[in-house]
Amino acid sequence: MRRVRKQVNRARRGHNFYPPLEVERKIPALGATDNPDMDVEDTIVHLHYFSPSADWYVTEWNPVTGEAFGWAELLPGCGEWGYMSLPELESIYIPPFTIIERDMYWDPKPMSAVLKERAGR
């Protein structure tokens, strides 16, 4: 299976945008966690991406297309669940400082923990 790997901003970012294969393998496929009986706050967030003013939290993804599902907060206090394209996020660069980065120190955690951390900021 071919995986998305093109990175147009790798040199500017200084690290890989996509997770290592051992992390990637643990992320559920799109639709895999869609369970009406499950509280969304129990959903595990596997990846965190950020820019100076926004955050993206990935709970599912398709490594072939780069399409992901998760929670995005583009304005403080205005987050929502939805689909995102990781290749599109990777390609964003607004000189001189805005680039989207992968949180290299992220440990998977439930969405409830993410929301609690964000509320403490």
C-alpha cells in the first residue's frame, strides 16, 4: 500500500510532518471509531499538529490519501470535529513564520484530556 510521504516544507519545518511508521500503524482507519454508543471524549487523539494560532487533533486517518478525521480549533474556543487533509496542512507556509508542525512529543490520549489541557491554558 502506497503511503503519503511528499513533504514540500520538510526543510523549513526541520522534521517529518508525518508520523513514524510505528505510530502510524496504531492510528485507526477512517470510520473505525464511529460508534454512537461511545462518548466522543473517550476518543483517542493519536496526533497533534499546530501553527502559531491553530491546532489539529487526529483520531483516524487514511495513510494512502492523507485524509484524516479529528478535532480542529482554528480560533480559540471555536473547535469542531471534521475531516482534514494532512497533505494540504503540510503544504501551508505563510512567510515568514506560519507553518504547521507535528507535535514531536505527543503521546496519545483521550479527547477529554486534550480539552482539559486546553482549558488550563
